[in-house]
Amino acid sequence: MFDHAAQDPLLHIRNLSKRFHTSRGIVHAVSDVSFDIPRGSITGLVGESGSGKTTLGRTLLRLIEPSEGETIFDGTDINKLDGRALRATRRRMQIIFQDPISSLNPRFKVGQIVAEGLRAHGIGTISERKDRVATLLDEVGLSSDAISRFPHEFSGGQRQRIGIARALALEPEFIVADESVSALDVSIQAQVLNLLLELRERHNLTMLFIAHDLSVVEYLCDQIVVMYLGRVAEIGLAQHVYSSPGHPYTQALLTAVPVPDPQAARDRTILTGDIPSPLDPPSGCVFRTRCPIADAACATNIPAPVKAGPAHQLYCRKPNVQN
Amino acid sequence: MATHPSPAAFEAKFLELLFARRAVLFALIVFAIIALLCAFASVVAPSDPAKMSVRDRLTAPGADFILGADAFGRDVASRLLFAGRVSLSVGLGVAALSSLVGVVLGLCAGFFRQLDAPLSRLVDAMMAFPDILLAIALVSILGGSAVNVILALAIVYAPRIARIVRASTLVIRELPFVEAAMALGVSTPAIMVRHVLPNILSPIIVQATFIFAYAMLAEAGLSFLGVGIDPSTPTWGTMINEGRQYIDQAAFLILYPGVAISISVLVLQLIGDGLRDALDPRLAKDL
């Protein structure tokens, strides 16, 4: 486990925004997001569909160019790197995708898929790469005869393991896992999650785990970032956010998590309606149109961060802080 | 969820689909025979295609000349085979060259957003020109040799490939495995050639087959109009052009090269149709 306050974070995200210019207007996918990802931690990024969490994950790796803001990775702002330097830095940060089917090139054998990063960076001879691929496949729990087979010959869970081996090949320090288990069966989800935890320990990885399933995030993560309509709603250590959620959106999300005991009394905050269009986000607090406690003043100002505890911040005018 | 056939299983399935249609199998065999006969023209041909014999001029098909003799007493059968070699080479050359140019243009247009608009407008402008008119203009500028005819026709047909490649590239480049390659630090040219191109080969192959046929027709048209390959090199088009003057005395002079062109183009179209049917539905499922 990591100590949140003790060290300088691997990733400093400062005022990061991404706007897409479309024929229908400007989509505000990510707006003014700032937070830190401590070294060796797993940060969970949660929010419903359309909250911008996938765009944020891609923007951190500069797979999507940010509109503005800084992504300082180990002291360097990756948004300022040119082509060559960016390619070199990409070795250190990788991504594991959601869809186990379309994330693997159907024309490549598994060996080629996993070795592609090594090849691109000119690491090792062909036979050294082959050995490395065999080691990686073993590490993610696949037999070495997988090397010469094609991705379609594997099940969803196995294919996700191939994707993990590909991401690990370059020995990255930071991995974005974008809903990496949500396409899998529940039993397989647990296996893949355990694999990720095990690899995190062994390689001292820092991870951003993007999910919409809060129970998975609670199990896995040290820190949680809750996003709504492109903005951070609440951020804090997992135990704080789960035990005392301060933002009405977080409270609504948490009460939507099913509890195994049907008799348990529950005080639920039910969200009505859909998330508003990012083409035309509400003024002031973006959550106010669905917020049970919003008043007229919420429409005028974008809420400033409120400290709710050590390393626990909310973006709400009327936070319901219990501790 | 889509299933992905492995290339090996895919090839077996592909051949099965391709041969399932009798017409396609038949067309492949006919085309193979034509191609082999023309390729080995110097061995197969009954006599020298350039040997003139004034006494035998316009001899009807028979024992001496299986397909008759032309106005200079040259053996039509031999000329047909040697001419076929040129016509097929032009078709193949145009198919290959236009594919190469079209792939480069299409990949660039599909991959680099800034290049898309200018390249697409250029391709649209070229496609708005009547094919044969553009070819005539280009050959008149370049001069009438086989290589120049191939160049001119490749320029005429490259936009067709470019359009298909651009459209397919736009689909593939959005797939996560391309993003994964970017994240791994694979260079953009390598992503285009290693990751995108192999996944869009099917429609290119189909279109190239059609272009093979169109180019043979266009070459015949150019030669017939007298703006194609220099008349001293026989092609099916020049043979028809030369035979035209004797149409009332020796109709066979234009009949045989005409039939040769028709059959070649027909079987190529059938092969193209067969390839499309065997490749395209798979492609749709594949992606």
C-alpha cells in the first residue's frame, strides 16, 4: 500500500480540458480537471456514460490531444513533447482496453501483438523478443504455445490477458485500464482483476482504473475520482469517499450499488433523467439539473473545491460532509 | 460478438466460397489458359507474328492459317498470342501501379486529416474526367509506348482505389488496436503499413481485378483510335484497327481480337465478382 501524503505523485494533472469541435457545436468532453496520481497507487475513475472518463484516460496518454492544461508525468509535461520524445515516453505509459475483440489486430499472431512494442522501440533481437514474449505470456497466465496462434482462437478473458501482456512488454510505470473487465463475465472479471493486482504488486505499477462499477473500484482502488459531465465532482481516498461521500452525485452513485442483503434498510438518492448533453453543459455546477439539493445560486458559479478531509475534495457549494 | 477467422481458416473458407460459384471457377480456368498461352506465345505460336507473305494476304482461316492471315499475310493466330501478351501486361501493369498509387493516396487521406480535403478533391476532380479522354490526353503528352500507356491508365484508375482505401482506412483507424499501436509508440508510417493496410486488402484486390479488365478495354480503345501503343507492337486493339479496312472481305480479322478482348474482360469481371462475394461479406463480419 502507498502513503498518499509522503511522496511526490507520478502524475500531476493540471486544468486539463478537451473540447471536440463537431458540426453540431463544441463538445465539452473534459473540463478543467486537476488531480494527482500517487506513485504505486491505483486510482479509480468513475462516472456514468458520457462523463468524459474515457476521453480523460486517452488524453493523459496523449492518444487524444488535449485542448489545454498540463499532464506532468514524472516531472515532464507530456503535452509539450514533440513526436520523437513522445514516442520515447510512450514506453513508460500504457493502456489496456475495454473491448477484448477489436483491441487486438486480427491479422497478427499473439507473438507479434505482444512483441510489437519491443519491435517499434528496437529492443532486443528477434529471439530475445521471442523469449520475452514467452515470459510475458506466462506471467499473464497463458501457455507459451499461444505465441503462434491468432487472437480469435482465445476467449474474452484470455484475449484481455493478451492485451495486458502487450501493455506490460515495455515495462511501463503507468497503466490506464479503460473499463478493462466490463466486457467480461463476472467470474472472469475477478480473475483478471486479481491478475492486475498481482502485476501491480510485482512491477510496482501506478494505475488509473476507469470503471462504472463502483463495487469493483472499491475492491481495487486506493484513490477515487468521481467525474460528472467532464468535471471532477469528488476526489479522495477510497475509504473516505465510500464511508462519507460528500457530493450529492457520489451519494447517488453509491446508493445505486446493489447490496447483497435484501432486508437492509437503504436511504437511496435516486437520480432522475439523463446526463445532459456535453454540447451544452449547464451553467454553474454541471450537476445542478439533476441534483436533489440544488438551488438558484448553483446556476451562477462553478463550484470551487471544498476540503472534506485529508486528501478529500469536493466540488459542491453545499457539501453534505458528515465527518 | 463477431468471430475472427484465422488467416489459415479464412483462406480455406475463402477458396471454398470463391469456387462455390461454377461461373467463377470456369472464369479462373479460362483466364489461366489465356494467360499461359500468351505468356508462352513464342513457344505456342504457329509462326513468327511479323513474318509477311504477300501471296497469303487475307487468307481465310483453314489448314495453313488456323485463324487466317491479315492484309500483309501475317498469321493471325500468332499475332493474337503476341498481342495478348502486350494487352495482358498493360492490364496487369495498370492494376498494380494504380493500386500502389491509390493505396498511398488513400492511406494518407484517411490518416492525416489535413490532407484529406485536398486529396479527396483531387481524386473527385480526376474521377469527374471521362476515363478515355483523360487517357488520350495523357498518352499524347507522354508519347505512345507500352510503359506510357500503363502510366496514363494508372493515373486514370488510381482514384478509384484511392477512394476505397480512404473509406476503409477511416473505419480501421478508429479501432482500438490502432490506438494500441500508437500507445506502444509505433511510428505512423508503420501503423499505416503494418496495422491498417493488411486489414483493408480485400476491397483493394477486388477493385484491382476490375481495373485489370477496364485497363485492357481502355488499351484496346486507345490502340483502336490510333493513340495507344506504337502500331509496330501488335495489341488486340491495333489488330482490330488494322482489320477495320477489310471488314467486308475478311471480317475474321476483327472478329478474333474482338472475341479475345471480350472473353478476357468477361472472365476478369466474373473473377472480380467472385472475389468480392467471397471477400466482402467476411470483411463486414470481420470488422
